[in-house]
Amino acid sequence: MRSAYSVETVRAAERALMARLPEGALMQRAAAGLAAACAELLGRVYGSRVVLLVGSGDNGGDALYAGARLARRGAGVTAVLLAPERAHAGGLTALRRAGGSVAASAAVDELIERADLVVDGIVGIGGKGGLRPEAAAPAGVAERSRAAVVAVDLPSGVEADTGEVRGAAIRADLTVTFGTYKPGLLIDPARAYAGVVRLVDIGLELPAEGDLQALQHADVARLLPVPAAESDKYRRGVVGIAAGSARYPGAAVLAVSGALRGGAGAVRYVGPAAQAVIARFPETLVSDRGPAKAGRVQAWVAGPGAGDDAATVAEVLDADVPVLLDADGLRLAERDAVRGRTAPTLMTPHAGEAAALLGVRREEVEAARLAAVRELAAVYRATVLLKGSTTLVADAGGGPVRVNATGTSWLATAGSGDVLSGLAGSLLAAGLSARDAGSAAAYLHGLAGRFAADGAPAGAHDVAARIPDAWRNVRD
């Protein structure tokens, strides 16, 4: 599992470590890791041209000391000092002693355009807002140049704790981060600015639980239910699907397909699309008596393609089993009904639906995804899975937010969310918590999307068909 920690937590760990180390030792550890990553990216250090964009903080010092190491290996290293009077004195001395130089302001653009590598040491993890004009200008030149761009700890201009980008920011090919991941490296929109992220261990002692968690294959494999010898369909979990309408029968079919391929022991379907569901999946148990009389289930999925059937959504919310709300179910559910539930509730909005629930513009949710998912979870007293390029899962009670980046932009297709709902519903029925079900489902759904698309268009039914492959990939 990858854990990310807030700036406050990282700063506290750094202070504790520096108190035990000789002065400057921690910066030297960071600089050594940074220089090694830069050398690996360059391939051939001797004769390469490296430009350091140096701000006034410790990031600038890291860049200068790393530049000195590269200069000693034969690279031509030039520092662009964006705040000359506040540049790290020790790092600047080390660079000059190693044969590096400081650029004249008039030559900066040309130097960057000719560089093989640009190192972003402008702003550290405490930065807020976008880059100031004097830093934005060389950052823009670097983005347009042929040079590889390496960010020190975090791309300058993005916010470490939130993943927000409120102005001009560095777009890196590689980010070398120290001690631990920062939330902004894992959450969009900032994640898109980080490129490949490389973690350098500098010896920080951090709390066991971070502010953000990104599950890996092994973590998801431990969550996935596997039938035992004595299992039957009820022990494996029966999921109820209340979805579809005369206008959107396909939503029901896709939700059922996600549930069946997600390992449900059985699927009970309630709704007007029964004929379409049975035609595609004859193993489905169909009822026309409403959720309360449909038969035994361990979890409900309500809302995909439901149109204006508020009565069915309300009936599902009355059930004393875990409930997943998606699509129209999010719109039709009464807030107080969700807040008053004693069984778990998992809500799965995309940014537009989240914005409607919060009464804000979609752009506000997309710009501040972490704040939005936390607010929704608190307001509805539910677990919320916010879909998007990085999927976020937050619990109402707080704690670490789960982030998933296995998805692909090819998943932005009609019906993809319906498949995810059924998949997550099957995991709820199998007994996973809402947080674990949402996290594991997002992970598998993302992998299935990658397998289905493989760089080319794929429909939601193709994604559903590849869920077993994703499951197998994780467990193998």
C-alpha cells in the first residue's frame, strides 16, 4: 500500500530526524537520491546539459546539491536563481566548487531550450497557489523545450495536501519525492503534473496511518472474497439490483453483468427491464414485487438508469442491508433517509453528480476532488466513491481517503459506471465494508477497462467481460 502524508506530518517527521542527524545530513540524503534519479533519466551524465530552476527554500538547496553531484560527473550544470538573495548558500557554494555556474538573466530562455534536463527546485511542499510570474516564465519555457523535467519533491505550483492546481505549475516527466508520498502526487489534477513518481527513502519515521492510501495488487487480493468448500450462493452473497427503466433498460443489464462477474453468488433484479436482463443473463432471479418482497439479499444497488422511480429508491433505503446508490439513485434519494440509515451506504457519484449534491459547479469539484469527497461523506454520513481519473473513496467518520489510479480514459463511456455499481454491490453482498468494497471495485474496474481497451475504444459490456481477467491478475 502506498500511503501519503500531509505537509504538517512530514514537517514534524523531518524536524524529529534532523534533531538526531548532523547539520545538513538530511538535505544531502535527498540530494543524493535526486542526483541518482536524474542520472538514470539522462542515461549519459558526462557532457549533458542540466539547468536548475532554484527557488529560495530547501527545494532549491536540494536541487543545488544534486546539481553539484551531476557536475562532478561531467555534466554542464547551470543554476537559474529565481531569488538570488535567498538562494541556499551551502548548495550554491557546492555547485560552484563542482564546476557549475549561475546563469545571467538574459540567457535563461536559451539555456533551458538547449538543456537535456531541467530540475524544478522552485517551490517546496509548503507552497500555496500557482507560480509567481518570475517563476512561471522559465517553467513555461521548460514545458515547451525538448528537455526532460524533474520536479524536486513535488511539481512547483501544485498543492501538496489537496492536489489542487490554482495557477501556473511545472509539468514534470519525473517527480522525485522524499520520505513519503504527498497527497497531491496521487490526486488529480495535480497528479497529471507529476509524471512518473519516484520515492526516495530518507529515514523519516511516520505514523502507521497516512492521510491518503493507494491500494496495490497485494492489498486488493487480500480483500477479494474466495468461496470456501462449504459455500453456497447465499454464503457468497446475493446482491439485489434495482435499476433500469423503459428508457434505459441497458443500465440494468450492465449493472447485473458487473455484479455477476464480480463474484456474486446470485443476483436478484427488480425493475422494468426484466426481459432484457433475463435475455442476457438467464441466471438472474427476477421479481416484479418490489425490493421489500424480492427475496433475500445481502446488499442492494439502486439507481442506474432508474429514471424518476423515487419510490423504489426509498424502499431500498429502508432495507437493513448495505446499499449502493448510483446515477438516478443519487438524485432521487432523500438526504435525511441516507443520513438516518444504520446499515452501510456507498454513494458513487461522478463529478457532475457530486456537484449537484453539494450545490456547487462541476468545475469546483474537479478542481478540489479531495475536499469534495470528504464533504459529501460528512454531509450524507455515508461512504462516498467519487469517480474520475483518480477515484477517491472517503468514509463519513474520516480516516484515510483511498485513492485509485488504475483507470483509463477509455472508461469514459456510457454504462461504465453501471458496471462499477454492480461490481461494488457484489463485494458489499460478500461482506466487505463499504470502504473496502468501493476501493476494490474501483481497482478491478480500472484494470478491466485497461484490458478491454488496450489503447482502443471499448464499450461498457467489454469492460464487464474483462472483470474476471482483472480479478485473476490481482490474485496471481
